[in-house]
Amino acid sequence: MSSSFNIVAIDGGAATGKSSTSSAIAKALGYLHIDTGAHYRTVTFALQKSGISPQDQDEVKNALETIGLGTSITAQQAFLTINGCRPKDTEIRSPEVNAVVAHFAAIASIRKFLFDYQRSQEKVAKDNGFPGLVMEGRDIGSVIFPEAQHRFYLHADAQTRALRRKKQGQTDAIQQRDAIDASRKEAPLKCPEGAAVIDTSQYSLEEVITIIIDNIQSA
């Protein structure tokens, strides 16, 4: 990893402010923003369309062999494409996807499938002229980019997270998703060792963004 290219890893559970924070930081620094949660949602959506459930792990493995992954970049946002097509945001964030995405994300073959792709996004960012990337998820600083120069872990209290989800119009069970993510064998949700921990329920979005950018720029 080039010393002139910065990777910012932002981890945390659902509704802790990862996406809003990561997107704003990428915009402020001119970096590429990558939401890995959307990757798992996109793969989940594709598998659901094929009638595959997370219990059918052999079928999942077979289906992954037919899926070609690509990247579509709009402004400073990178999106996962499946066989050249990018699903709509409303499709990958539907109640149907919300209900099972954590179960699909716990499958080892899917995590391996997306691991190599997510690691490759460093080259995608460089090839497209970005000086760095901001990648958000649940295992970025611990598994995908443990060597990232800047690693952060966001968390918030249950009431704050529930209110955020309500404002977003989302219906997923936050605590249930986090319990599944934290207990899975493959790359569980956890705070990466050495990451800066921020309780986003104590600050406004603008304050969290400022804290992180100040941390990055002073490093």
C-alpha cells in the first residue's frame, strides 16, 4: 500500500451513522466512498431473485460461481454491480432483504467471495485517480484492511439507533442484526484493535465528521 494513498476504515453496527459519516468524509477529502454493507445487500438481493435461501449453502456456493462482480462509480461513490447490472437502492434495502441479509452475510463462502472484491477496491480507487478511499462496514479495520492508516469504530445507544432507523424509513431489527453479526464465525462484528472509538449518540453528525477528519489530518 502506497504511503501517499490513504485508507480510512469505519466500522460499527447498524444505525451508528457509518454511511452518512463515511460519505461526508470521502467528499471532504476527495476520497472514494465504499459501503460494504451495500455489497452484502446486493448479493442477498441477487440470491433471493434466484429463489435461494441462506439455509441452502450448497446452492449459495453454486450461485456465486455464476455471479460476476464489477464496480460502477458515480461522483465519489463506488457501487457493486452484478453481471454488469446495478440493482436499485430501494431493491437492496427492501424489507425482504433486511430480513435475511445478516444471515447471508454470515455465510463463509459469501464473505470470501466479497473479501477479494473489497480488497481490490484499493486498486479501483487508485486507477480512477482518487488519493484515498473510505470504506465502511463491520470488518474493515479488522479483516479487509487491518493495515489501514486510519481506523474508527462507531457505536450509539439503542434509542438513538432506533430513532435513526425510523427517520430512514427502515424496518430492520437492529439489535438482532448486530447479534447475528457479532456471533458469526467468519469476520464477526467487533472493534478493531487500536481503532478510535466514537459514541455517535453523544455528538451531531457534523461533530463526528469533524472529529474524524481532525484525527486523520493530525495523524
